[in-house]
Amino acid sequence: MHIYKNPPDRETLERFASRLEGGARALIGTRSRVYRELGLQDKELSDEEWLDWIEKEPRLLRRPILTDGERVLVGFNEKDWEAAVTS
């Protein structure tokens, strides 16, 4: 799926956030250029507000995202991904 052309819908984002420690904030790519350009590094936002930002600007999503419908992994961590695909 091309995440910029066809971003996840709000329901999917909410489901992902509910399964992540850190909630919707964990979906944000904090090293991205767009994150810095929008000045979000200084913001304390609710999950709903973070999701609003992601809907407006899908380039904020941290990638890759892997889910089996229950578990959600965001960003690449070799150890976590290996454990997820071998279990």
C-alpha cells in the first residue's frame, strides 16, 4: 500500500494506536522533515489530536507498519520484526 496516496483511514489508525504503547504518538515519525517543519516537537497533544494531524499529513506516519490484525509494529527494529514474523 502506498501510504501517502492511500493512507489508513481513521478507524485503522485508532485500532493501531490502541495496540501501541504510547498510543497515537507512537505512530508519528519524529525524525521526519514534515514533523519538524510543522513544529510538532514542542506539542503535547492528545491521541485524537495526533490522529487529526496524521489524517491531514500522512507523511507524519512512522514507517514501516506491520500488523497481523492483532499486533502492530511501527518503525523498523530488526529484533522485534524477526520475533513477529517467526512466531
